[in-house]
Amino acid sequence: MITANYIKNEYIRRMPSAFCPGCGDGQILNAIARAIDHLKLPRNEIAAVSGIGCSAWIPSPYLRVDSLHTTHGRPIAFATGLKVANPKLKVLVVSGDGDCTGIGGNHLLHAARSNVGITVIMVNNGVYAMTGGQVAPTTEHEYKTVTTPYGNPAFALNVSEVVAAAGASYVARWTTWHMNQLIRSIEKGLTKKGFSFIEVISQCPTYEGRILNMDHIQMLHWFRDKFKTDEKGVFRIGEFVDIEKPELTDELQKIIEKVRK
Ligand code: SF4
């Protein structure tokens, strides 16, 4: 039987937690560990890459696989290089919404377009959490943050829809309330041939929660009530894309073989 202790001992490095109490990042670490365990993937066949932000700490240092903790917004670029150099590797990126769509938005688009076979888990808490809760590309319209005290005048980017339109093989969105669905999506993403993207709406009780006057439990209940499979726009959850199409490193290999002939 898979117990919490087994997951902790097998997949998680024992060190003090950098996450605030009640942060969704610990749940996402747990979901990744369980997905790897369900798939029985050898840990030496997985590499995790992260950029800068609270969620960058999920794989590095906590997940017990080889990891690269890179620069702000660049984990997908590093991950693409890793995958091209060693196509057999399962390459997992964990990136926050600011890292992935603000600073790193261009890399995200082109990774989806080229369908490189990496899995990106984007942790979306709607703010730049690690730097103090500033407005992000994913902040909802009229939401208050430390830099939009009268409400966000702009609108949240629907990241999953953008990635789907850019050409990814697999796209899903869940919240930290939907743990079983999230684990199954990570399993699918890790076994998918092409680019897989999993958006996880996650609670930041320290900044978002403080402004909304909610603790982490109230935030989870809020996710349960607000995000539905039959909702529209940024509140819709579920699997949006699950298709088979040529993957970048396979296409590169074909070119290499053609040139060698
Ligand atoms: S600031 Fe927010 S996102 Fe960062 S660790 Fe604390 S609760 Fe989590």
C-alpha cells in the first residue's frame, strides 16, 4: 500500500520546508511523487528543471531526482536543450505562472509549437508570490494585489487555451482541490510523446489569501466551488487536448539520419 511515509521516504529529500504553511506547492510535490510512483519510472531516467519562484523549489531541492534550478523564465529553454541532447530522458519542468508566462512566455509558446517531448507543470497562484505578491499575467480582472491595490485593470491570460492553440499534444487544468485528477494528468503528461502542459491552480495563503481574507482551507473550498469542467474561460478545468502528433526530437533524428545517408 502506498502510504504518505512511503512517498516521503522514497521521493522527497528530507530538509526543512521553504514553503509557507498551507501553500499548495507541497500538495503539488506530493502529486508529482505519486505520479512517478504509479508509473514505476526509475528516478535516474527523470530530470526536473525549474526557474525562479516559490514553485521552483518543488523539484529543486525537494524531489529526489536530478534537477536543474535555472534562471528566471528560462526553465523551458534549459529543458528543451536537455531533451534534445538526451531524448530518452523524461524531462519535467515545474514553473510558476510569472516564471512560465511572464518572463518565460515566449519559450512556452515555442515549446508547444515545436511539440518538444517535455512535461510542464505550471503552478498558477495568480501573483508573483516569491517577490511579494505583485500582479501577474494570470491575475484576474479587478483582483487586488500589492501592486494593484484598486484592482487589476487588465485581464488574466488563459494560459491553457494559449498553449492548446500553439500546438501542444496534451493540455489540462486542475486545482489543488482536484488531487486525483491532477495525479492522473501528470502520469499522462509524463508518458505523452509530445509537449504536455498541466496548469495547476494553487493557493498562496500568504499573499492571495491575505488579500482575500481566506486561509488555505477556505481557498481550497473556493477552488472547489469556482472551477468546474462546465465553466468557461479561466475557471474551466479538465483535459483540453490529448492528441498524437510528431515530436521534435523524433523529427530531428529523421533529419540526422537523412544527412548521414
Ligand atoms: S509566498 Fe505563497 S506561493 Fe510562496 S511559499 Fe508562501 S504561500 Fe506558497
